[in-house]
Amino acid sequence: MKLVTKEQLAYIAGIFDGEGTLVIGKYAIKSQKSLAYRGFMAIANTHIPTLAYIKDALGGKIVIQGLERKCYSLTFSANQIRAILPELIPYLIIKREQAEVMLSFFEKQASHNFGLLSQDDIDFYESCYQKMKILKKVRFDFKEEFKILGTKSCLQCGSSFESNTRNTNRKYCSD
């Protein structure tokens, strides 16, 4: 990772909040009859110059996704993720909790040798995997709150009805 300014990190974090993904995957290793976990980080976009800008700042690899509509994905290695996330976390809003889970996952992963996992390791990775699944199910609901503006008279029958910020053009009580 190059020397990146706070402003660049904030900009990249904004793009990552909207277009990025963090995934902890779980899969079986049949030859060893055990589980393995892998972290993945990517930013998808159709605008290559944006991804190239981020790649220039943070590293990674741009790959093509999709056949009909060209979409590109900037992916990162485990070591790149370990270096990038601590720099982005202060600027993330939507994906901050996911990034914190991913970072703790990678810190634990870097602290042991490759090979068979202990039950404690499996329990920790499974916990990270489950937390990430829950965090990915969280949806942000930006329902507009509306206020009562007053009453209007129906142009058809003359009865009164409440007017609010959501239906300012309402003219009839049946609308």
C-alpha cells in the first residue's frame, strides 16, 4: 500500500461502504476431513477508472465479472486486507462492524501456522463467520417520516381530511 492521505482513505471508504463486500467463507477440506475459513474483500463497479484509482492507492487486482453487462471487481489478498482494513475502519460507516469482524478474523489467522485447526480456532472462525452472516442481513430502512400539515376539504364531497408531507397534492378524500 502506498502512502495515502486521510482524504483519499475517506473517499475510498465511502466507495467501499457502497460498492464493497467483505465475506468470510467456510468450506470443507475433504482430504483432511476438516473445515477451513477464508476471508475475501472486493469492490465491484462498472467504472474502471474508479477501480484503477483505488488499485493505485491500495493495491489489489482488477478482474472482469459478468458476461452481458461488463462489471469489474477489485479484489485483495489476505495480506493486503490485513494492511488496508485498519486504515479504512475509521472512515467506514455502513461496513465498519463487518470490517472489525474481518480484521479480528485475519489477526487470529495470522497468529497460527497452517495445518489442522484446533477446536478453539474452529469455534473462533465459526463465530466470525456467523457474526458476518448476521451483519450482512442488516438492512438500513430510510422510511421517510411525514408530518401532518393540516386539513383540507375534499373537492368531490366537501368532507375534511388530513394533509401530510407525503400527500401534499391530494385533492380528494378517496386518494
